[in-house]
Amino acid sequence: MRRNPWLLVRLFMVMVFTFGASTTAANFSYGLQEDPVRLSAEQLNRGQLPPGTELDDYVEIRGTPDFGPDPKTPEVGVSARYSTAYYYFGLEETRDNLLIQQAQTPPDITDTRERVWRGQLATVGTVIFHDTTQRGLKVAGLPTDDAIPVVEIGETPEFYRQIFPAYSAIIGLWVLSIAWLVWRKNKPFLGL
């Protein structure tokens, strides 16, 4: 360690920026998606997704929010941690076979018109804050099976394209850290 302190510093920098680049790579590729995959209520009710559809794909579905018959108890699951809240609700057309996730602002339970919902495809098992989400879904009487699809409506490619400069900077710093690691000469470890 005394012979190569700068090598260790450079290795540490590469590790830090590799972690940053790996976490932004998926968001970067998602932001490049153009047209959403159209989901249908019939397929979802049969427990199927369109062929070739995978988690993290950009999807859309047309449906009516199902906030429940009583406006005082609107069947909206809440998963809140730190200062972030995620709201979950179903669609009338898909019954318990799909959930919509809305971040930060609660859904307007008076707006029950049919509309198109677009976002990133996830499942109840892969959404953020899994344990907290499970509790929120149970309290609201919503399905808790980990395999149920979730459309995260705040996660659109347009949103990620707005922050491409930040992602590009992280990937650029990662490339520079690797170049710095390779470019600098190092003293041999064994003193040979």
C-alpha cells in the first residue's frame, strides 16, 4: 500500500464510477425507447403479456381507474419511505391483474374517466420499497402477488431523455477514470 497509494486511489475512483455507470446504463437505454408496447386487458386477465415484452419496457394500456365504490375508502395503496410516496391502484378492465403506480402526488380519485396510462413495466415484486409496498397494498385491499404487472407511470423515456446530460457526464467520468488508471505507470508490487 505504501509503494502504490496512487494506484489504490485510481482503482477506488474506477470502482466508484463503474457503480455509477452501471446504475445509469439501464436508465440510459430505457430513455432511447420510442414507441410503447401496447398491453391489452384481455391478455393481462389471461395472465399474459405481449410476446417479447420484458420488465423495464415502455408500455401503455387504456383503462379506467378503479378507486372503489366508496369515495371515503378509495382502494389506493400507499408506499411511503423517507420523503417519497408511491400510490397504487387498479383498473376496472384488468381487475386484480395489473396495478398502476403513481409517484409523489396522490391520484385524483374524482377523475374516473378512461384514459391511456404509459410508463415502465415492473411487477409487484420488483417495485421500489418492496416490504412497505406489500403493507400498503394489503391495507388498501389490492393484490400483493409478486408476479402482478405494475405500470410505473412517472417513468417515461421522455423524462429520462431530459436528464441525458447527467447520465453522459457519469459515463464520461467512468471512461476518464479507466484511462487514468491505464495511462499512469505504477511501481511493481513486489519490488522486482
